[in-house]
Amino acid sequence: MSTNANPEADILFDVRNVTRRFDGLTAVAGVSFQVARGECVSVIGPNGAGKSTLFNLLAGADMPNEGVIRFDGEDVTGYAPEQLAARGIARTFQHGRVFGNLSVLDNVLMGAHVRLRSARRGWPVAGAVAELLRALFQPPSVRREEAAMRDAARAVIERFGERLTPRVDQSAHSLSYANRRRVEIARALMLGPRILLLDEPTAGMNESETAEMLALLLELKREGLTILLIEHKLDLVMTLSDRVLVLDEGRVIAAGAPQEVRRDPAVIEAYLGHRHVGADDIARAVAV
Ligand code: ADP
Ligand code: MG
């Protein structure tokens, strides 16, 4: 992947022995892995394997009971989501989260506000009152910055083509489920992330929508964005990933190149054994 003489310098996430327990249940059990700059790593595994919990730990929504998470050489274990966002870690949620009353554009602008807020204590609120305060009190330089942000948000939205561009001023609650997922990804991109964590970005999408999402993710990868992906659709995983990490009952049961992992008996057993994923996925997992 890399031409850097010092491979350590190319590691973004370095996760060591991370464990998260909920009462009697160990959702993530001593997980270790690394993500290098520019890589796309997918996390797969049956429902309940601990994938979303792992993401919550990496994005600061939850804290591990044990283990160390380093990002770009810094120990960030237990950091808050906004501290991690300020370091360039952007994530989307399995059950898409958008602000229903805000427009598509304002939802996407929220991503930039996370970044701006960390740069200077500013005007994180959207809406008419904030707009008025801004107009009254902000110096022209800040207004110019905001205008530039709006342009940047529009540019990000245009990446989603006809799906979002005509809807930029619509409120998010009027959007289809798939479009809400797209808005969430647009907001994450607006952060200007160094790594993008996507939790089942194609959930609820049909085949052509999934193909569109794949095309976008391939484009982002070509642009050099590092991606950590949770995804059930194995075709997409196989096409996009440099490496695949397979979780089952909180543990890493396999890790490696997509083609190796798909042939791994432990992986086939985890998928067949649980019968949580779709029959098509199982067939694809088993087929070589
Ligand atoms: P996946 O995303 O792989 O489907 P999750 O990470 O959502 O799996 O869940 C892993 C396990 O942890 C599941 O058994 C789930 O019920 C449990 N779990 C997740 N979050 C919590 C929580 N906040 N409290 C208690 N149990 C949880
Ligand atoms: Mg999940």
C-alpha cells in the first residue's frame, strides 16, 4: 500500500486488546487491529457480533473497559466524540441520524460546524435567530468563511447527484430513508475527515442504490480517504476492501485480504452457524 519507509507513520488507527462489557455480556472481547492511511478495511460478522459497539468505541460514543486506542500515534482512549471529530474521525450511525427539521444543506453544514467549533468558539446553531445574530455581529471575514462553507457543503451534496442536489433546501424529514443515509454521509464528509467510519451505509438500499453507494465509496478511496466500513453486503465488501476483519461474539475470528477471508472455514461457520444474515450473503460467503 505504502511507499513510506516507516510503516508505523502510516498507521491511523492502532487498536490494542479493546474490550467492552455490558453487564454479563462481553460485546467486544480483546479486539486488536490496525488501519493504515489510505486503506479501506471492512468489519463483517453476524448480527450481535460487536461491530457497532466497536465503532462506538473508536468514535468516542462509548468507552472501553480495557485496551488502548491510538489514532495517528496519539492515545485517544476514552476521548469524547468532538475531540475525535477535531482529529478528523467522522462516523455515520447504523440507524441514520439526521436533524429532521433542518434542511439538507443545514444538516450537511453541521459537519463543518464541528470542525469550526474546534477551531474557534463560534456559532454552532442553525436557524433564523442565529442567522440574524451572525448578520449583526460577525465581521465580514467570518461571513466570507460561512459563505465558503455553504459552497463547500453544496459541492459535497453534488457528489450525490440527482439524489440530493434537487433537495438541498428540503427539510430532512421529507427525505426517503436512503436519502437520509446519504445526508449523513455528506455531513461526515463535510468534516474533511482523515478517516470515515460507516456503519452499514447501504442498509435499506436496493440494488441500484447500493451500486451507486459503491461507486461513491470507490471514488472516495481513489481520492485517498481512509475508510472503515461495517457492511453486510459481501459483494460490496469484496470490491472495496483492502482488508476484512471478521468479528463473531466480540472476537476477531479472521482478518486478511477479502479473498482469503471469504474462504476461511471459521468465517463460513460463523455465517452459517448464526443464520442471521441473508441467504444470498451466505451463498456468496461460501462460494469461491
Ligand atoms: P453488531 O453491530 O455486530 O450487530 P452490536 O455491537 O450492536 O452488534 O451488539 C453487540 C452485542 O452487545 C449485542 O449482544 C448487543 O445486544 C449488545 N449491546 C450493544 N450495545 C449495548 C448496550 N448499550 N447495553 C447492553 N448491551 C448492548
Ligand atoms: Mg450493528
